[in-house]
Amino acid sequence: MNIMKKAFCILMALCVFLVPLAMNVNAADKTKKALPLSAGLEALRGQFESGVADECDGYALDYCYYSPAGKNDSEKYPVVIYLHGIGHGSYEGSQLADSTMATWASNELQTRWKDTGGAYILLPRCPEDELQYWNSSFVDPLRTLIDCFIEEHSANVDTTRIFVGGSSAGGEMTWDLAIAYPEYFAGIYPLAATGTRSNEDIARVADVSVWVFASRLDPIISYPLNTMPQWEKICDYSFIPENCRLSTFDEVLNPDGTKGDSNHRLYTTIMYDFFTVDGSVYPNVTTVNGKGKTVKIEGENGMISWMCNTHSDFDGTSADDNAQVSILEMIFIPLKNLLFKIANIFQRLLGFV
């Protein structure tokens, strides 16, 4: 009898010790710990994986991505897509190596997603090594890339919170993609975007939250001729103007407060969720919403906070190809690509990108 009692006591003691241990291991499996900002950009970039989408219209786009999902994780995470500007897609992985978006995969920024504790960061690449630059012919290949990514990570992607943005030509590509497939996106964030949009185009994204970034001193994009007319259309046509924002810079500074290389390089300003290195409010910028009310970017009211409170009704169902590329565009795309190549050479020489 004493032997049975001793065996029972030993078994209970083991349960008291092992059960919590097993629970902790399981919890650790479900929580992917991102590296801190102090690890540095190269280490943060090392957390990214790579992939290749299915072919569409002759292009199988490659991409880099950070996944917040751990083992046995059933959480649904948002997806933040960033489209690089011209000159940053010259080889596989260059969209990551040339980008500061790896900071969004840091523990400090990942934990700002208040309900999930993280988000996917997805960086597609335009094959500039093939003398191709973002243009309307890449709309469906990009949409295919998103479909492939959703399918591959279906267990953990929150399809109601997919966001796309980009810099310069990547900002123009953001508009092309959102106008063709507005149902895919909860929000878009074009930075120093090239191109202009018609009333009909803006009306197509009336259900999408839009955050525009522009500088009055941009040497490439005209603030009065490009940015303001487009912003006025957004205010007129948006069904959710209170969720739309325009951030207007004067001189663009780096996140550490030093003078920026160019007033066109707005992508550096979102490196820390639209805050400076020390978490302070960004200087030389004012932000208003679509109703003309000033938005204070302070505390946790940065881009991630905006994204946390922004949703769509998208259920992840793949759309049929519906992007329209006119015959005139097809004729001029090769010429446009050549001009982009020449422009990029001069932009790099002048320090604009």
C-alpha cells in the first residue's frame, strides 16, 4: 500500500512539473519572437524568406517576406505589401537589400499590432534586370502573387487586412493595383507616387482607406499639379474620408533628424512606423484626413495604428484577370521602360532615389 502511495505521489509531482512545461513549450511554438531594432538592418533582413509566384502574363514574380506566424499558430495576421521604386529591383532580393522595410519585422514594430502581435511584410520585385519597370502590365502578375501568397499562408493570413503601398513608381503601381482590384485591399499608402488618376479611377477605390505621402519640395512629383488634385478627388469620392489621410512634408529629414538625401525619398520616413528613431513625432510634416481635420501623429497613432483599425470585406477569393492594358500602353511600355532606365541613372547621380 505504501508503494502505491509513493508511486501516486511521484506521478502527481511529475504532472505538476511537466504539464506547465508542456504548456510553455506550446505557447512558445505559437509565438514567433522578432529580433529587436538594435540587432541592425542586416540581421532584420535575415529574418525574411523568399518565394516565387505562379506565372501570369509571362511573369512569375519573386518576392521576399517576413512571417510572424509560429508553429501550431492559428492566429490570423495582416499583410503589409511594399512596392519598391525604380532602381531597387535589379536582382533577386534587391527589393529587400535596398529597402528599410525590414524594420517593420522588428519586435518593436511587430508588437504594435495590438490584436495580433505581428503582421506579414511582403516585398514583391519588378524584374528590372530584364529592363522592366512597374507599369500597368504588372497588375495581374502582382494580383497573382497576392493570390499565391494567401494560398500558401492561408492558415494565418487575415484577408480583411491586406495593405499595399510603394514609393515613386511603386506608388503609381499601388494605384494601378488598387484601382483594378479594390476589393483586395483594406488600405493603400502611396509615397511620392508618380502619375495622376481620373475621377472614375478614384471612385473605384471609394471603399478603400488611402494614406498619401508627399513633399511640397519633391524635385520629381509636383505637389500642386499632381498631389493636391488627386487628394481633392479622394476627399470628394471616398465613402470613408475620415479614414483617409494626406501627410505633407516640407524638407524631408531622415529618421535620425539629419538632412535627407532627397525630398523624393519619402520611404525613409515610414522606417519606424512614421516616427523618428527615438519614437518622436516626425518633423516638417502635417497630416489631415479626408474631412480636412488635422490628425496628430503621436503616441501610437502611426501607420500601424491606422492599419489596426482598417478592414475590408475581402474573403480571399481569387479574382479573374480584369486589368486592362490599352494598345497604346502596350506600344509605349518598352519606351517607358527605357526612359525609366535613363531617368534612374540620372536620379542616382543626383541622389534623388
